[in-house]
Amino acid sequence: MCYLIRKNTKKSDYQKKTIFAEKLVQTMVDIKTLLKSDSFKEFIRFCIVGVIATAIHYGIYLLLNLWINVNVAYTLGYAISFCCNLFLTAKFTFKKKITTKRTGGFILCHGVNYLLHMLFLNFFLWIGIAEQWAPIPVYCLVIPINFVLVRTVFKRFN
């Protein structure tokens, strides 16, 4: 009946604090390692480029939407921001040359991205979100997908 006998396994407050401190230090080391990693820096640069491209897209969309159809305004904004996005993604985010293969892959990724944009934009308009606000949830849904696609293209075609 050994399993009925209980050892005094309670840890002292000192031991608990020591274990907590060790875990905290390890977590801090892990965070420091993450912040220094190339992947994290790349992600931050992608976010910066994404904010710039999104601001261009959204600004052009809002301006053109005053005079033309919402889908045409959205498409023109997307096309103009695409050019800026390609250059900044290659040169700043991934620090690569713009090659024919990378450009082709980028266009393919953004073709998928554009279709997702239009699908979600029209869905959000259909459920009643105002034209000036409908792109915001679209960006939240589609940008993470785009990051994975574009990163794959720029890492694959070295």
C-alpha cells in the first residue's frame, strides 16, 4: 500500500520564488533571442511596408470613392499601392533584388490577395458596413495571409 503513503512534497516559499525567477529569466532570454532573430526583424519590416501600402491603398480608395464606383476605386487604389509594395517588399523587407521570378511570384500572390480583398470587401458592404469603413476588416483578414504568401515567394526564389 505504498501509494497511500504521501511524502511531504510541499515546496517552501523560497523554492517557489526561485523556480519563478528561473522561469522569468528564461522567458526574458527567449524574448531577447526572438527580438534579435532575422525572422522577427523581417516581420517588423513587413509590417512597416504593409502600413505604407495600406495607407496608400486606403487613401486612394477614399479619394476615388467620392467620384467612382466602390469596386473600381478599390481596384485602382490596390494597383497603385501594389507598385510601391513590390519595390519596398523586395528592397526593404527581404533585402533582395527584384527579379522576374520574384516579380511573377509577387504578382501571383497579390492576384490571390486581390481576389480575397474583393470577396471580403463586397461581403462587408453586403452586410451593411459603410463604404468608408468596409476595407478595415478586409485588411485585418487578408494581410496575414498575404505575409505568408509573399514571404514564401521571396524565400523560395533566392
